[in-house]
Amino acid sequence: MKQKSQGISSGIYRYTHRCESGVNIHDIFVERSAFRVLFSYVGATCLLANVCRTLLSKESLCLGSFWSVPFSAIISKCLQYNPVKKESLVIMPAFGIQLEQHFWSGRVDRKFVPISKILQPVLNECVTPVTCYWSLALLLRDEDETMLVFQNLHPPVKLLLPIWKALCAFTNTGSISPS
Amino acid sequence: PLIPRPEQPIQAPLRSGDGDGDVPAVTFLLLRRPRSTNARTGSSYFSYVTSPISHAMDGQSRKHRILMVSDFFFPNFGGVESHIYYLSQCLLKLGHKVVVMTHAYGKRSGVRYVTGGLKVYYVPWRPFLMQNTLPTLFMTFPIIRTILIRERISVVHGHQAFSTLCHEALMHARTMGYKVVFTDHSLYGFADVGSIHMNKVLQFTLADIDQAICVSHTSKENTVLRSGISPDKVFMVPNAVDTAMFTPSSNRLSCDEIIIVVISRLVYRKGADLLVEVIPEVCRLFPKVRFIVGGDGPKRVRLEEMREKFSLQDRVEMLGAVPHAQVRSVLISGHIFLNSSLTEAFCIAILEAASCGLLTVSTRVGGVPEMT
């Protein structure tokens, strides 16, 4: 049960790498933003207040009060903050990889990809109308779409590089040995 | 050959007005600097930007990171697009780093690498009018800033006055303090509504640029009058053609029949109406003359009607749209090249025809007289 940990951090993201009982675990931790938590509570309170006002003031109901409910529902949905505590990539040699998302609420989403399905990990530059960022994706066999390794986070390329190298080493050893 | 190959060291005029046009240089702004040779690159003769900026370099050839911005780039085909492409390739050969920024074409969006390691950003802004991005004043600022910072750009080079993305990029780059160069490729008017608006925008964007490049003296006059910038800032660098691609035919053509070739977009601006008047007249006066007309456009119908009316089906051959790879084979089948445009800042078609060994006849407009 060897445990080796190395860390790099940049901004709100922090990267650690551990080896536990034969598997490699790459984690990216995110710091929780207090402002966004506050805004999500504000949004929820807004929605609750609007609903109560509409229900309680029966005499002075108008179109505005009717439409304020879905409007505040949209606002609270936008402000909703389901914070990700960390995203992990667990590499099981000669077996596959597992993508995990740990949320602050305690929920964990996991997804397993067998080694035979992975063709190649790639570092992509994604261009949107307002920005351009790097992302790590996996090319899969028999699939048109690539699978993103980190779905909720946009860590900087400095943190993605060691993970990409580890994945390349993993897929190369996997392709050499018969699966 | 009429035009020197790009590998030979070529001296371009330092200031416009010195050049007499008989050495139509290469498409990049050269400044011959007899400095000490840099052992790594082998030739430190050329610096990309002009003397006021390179004084800071202390005689060492410095490598720049250049961002070319225009709405017009491949897969759209045209003069400006090939200019940007060939210019970028030449700069890459000199050791500089070049990045091109343009808007997305259909599904082609994101980052692409083309020949020579040229990186192209197809930014997903929708074009709204004639391949131009929607001119929102500040909404392109985030993506332009991101690209400038992540590529560590040192010089921003905008192309074509009619490109809104180019103007916005120049404005934002200059606000952030980058060095800015602008190249104008066409002549524009002063009187119609579109031109008036564009000239106003040009006066605003070009007020603070470092240098401007025009492709002929006429174009320089036109740009200076439209934008109000000082003529000292404007350099004249004529366009060039790849002579390796446009070589004359190895066989001599027979002189029983004189073949006149016309290759252009058949639109009003390129003088298609003049062709309709001239071709029957020439065919009547000279029985041994044949025409080959390549290209497509709205005026093609008029040319077909002219053919029918004067029964010139055996003397006028209509080829339709000619792909760029086949232009040379069409050109070498003729003796004379005819260009009938109504306005032209610099006619590359004439250069291509001359490079293939044809005699050229053209309307005396714009920058064409400077080419002789």
C-alpha cells in the first residue's frame, strides 16, 4: 500500500498524484468559492419569495406576478452552484481508467472506460466565441465523439500535461500487450 | 524569367516613391540591413518591421510572433487569401512565428495547422455580409485578447479594409499597446453610402497604427486620402506571383490563329460589360482571332447572349469556373491576355499571365500603369 504524492497548483486548481495498491490516481482539487455559494442562496431565496408573494397576495394578482415565478426560477437555476470538490482519474494498468467527480455535497459520479475502447488521449484547444482553453479528451474506438476527461473543470495546461503523459504511457503499454 | 524568384535576396524600396516598379519584389516588407550574420539562421538581412521599430533591436535579427487578422482566408478563395497565405509561409521560412485569425467557415471552426506549421484560428463568429463578421464593437475583444496573450504575439497585421474583424482586432491590439500593421488590397470610392461609412471606420481604426502597406502608388494615394493617415507611415510593397508555379509553356504555339485569353470573375467591377462590346468588334476586324473566356459570375449570361447574337460559337470558347490549379494550363494555351477591369489596385492576373509568357492588354485603371 504505497502512497506517493506530488502536487502542482495553479490558481484555484491543485493537482496531486498518488499510487495506491497498484493503481495511479490523478486528482484535481478545486477551491470552493464563497461568493458563488452566497449567490446560489440568494437565488433560491428570491425564488421562494416570489412564489410566496404570488400565492399569498390573491387579491392583487396580475400578469407581472404570474411571470415573476418562472423568471426567478430561471435566475435561481443560473445561480445554482453544485460545486465540484475534485475530479479524479484512476488508471488501472492493463484494465482501464475510471473518471470520478466528487461534489461538496458528498455525491460521487463515476464512469469506467475499458482499455480496449481507448485509442489515444489528446490535448485539444477549444475555441469559443469569447475564449480559448485547453482540454484533455480521449479518442474512443467506434465512437464519433471524444470523451472529456474533466467534464466540469477547465484546469490550465500546466496541470493537464502530466496527466496526459501518464495516459499516453498507459495506452502505449496497453496497445503493446494483448488485451 | 520576368520576375525574380523569392530565394534571391531582393532590395525593396525603403520609402514609397523610390521604387520604379521594375523589380516587383516579394510580398513581405523587407529592409536590407547589413548587420552581422547570425550563425543560427544564416542570414540576418531581413527584419519584418520597419526601421523606427527595429532600432530597438541593436542590429540583431529579432524573431517576431505575428498575428495575421482578416475575415478572408482559406477555404474562401481569392487574392487576399493567397496573399496572407504566401506571406505567412515566407515569414515562417525566415524563422518568425505566424498565427492567422479569421472567422469560422461553416463547420470549419477551432484551431487548425496548415503547411509549415502555420496555426489558424477559426473563431466561431458568424459572418453576416459578404464573408464579414458581425461588427460588434467590443464583443470580439475577449477572444482577441486571449489569442494575443496565449500566443505571445508581438506584431498584429491586419488585411483588407473591408474586413470588420481586421478593424476590430487592430483597434483592440492598439489599445493594448501592440505594434500594428495594416495592408490595404483594394481601391475604394468616396461617394456611395457604403464607402462613406467604411472610410469613417478606417479613419478611426488607422488613426494610431504604426505602419501601413499598400500594393501600388495609386492604392497608397487612395488609402491616404480615405483614412487621413500621414503618407510617411504608408509603404508601397507590390504583390508578387509564384514564378515556380506560373512558367511558360515549353512548346511554342502556332501563329496561324491568335488566341486571346480572359480569366476573371464575370462581374460588373471586372468589366464584363466591356468584354461584351469588345469581343464582337475584334472578331469582325480580325478574322484569325479566337477568344477563350474562363470564369463565372452574374454577367456570364450576357456573354452567352452575345455569342448567340453574333454567331461566335466557334470563335469564343466559354470555360466556366476555372479551378486555381488549372489556371496555368488555360493561360499557356493563349498568346494574349486581356484584362478589362474597371478598377484595380494591383492586378495579379496580369502578373500571372506575364509569368506564363503571354502578352498582356489591360484597361488603364488604378495601379495597372505602374506595372509596366
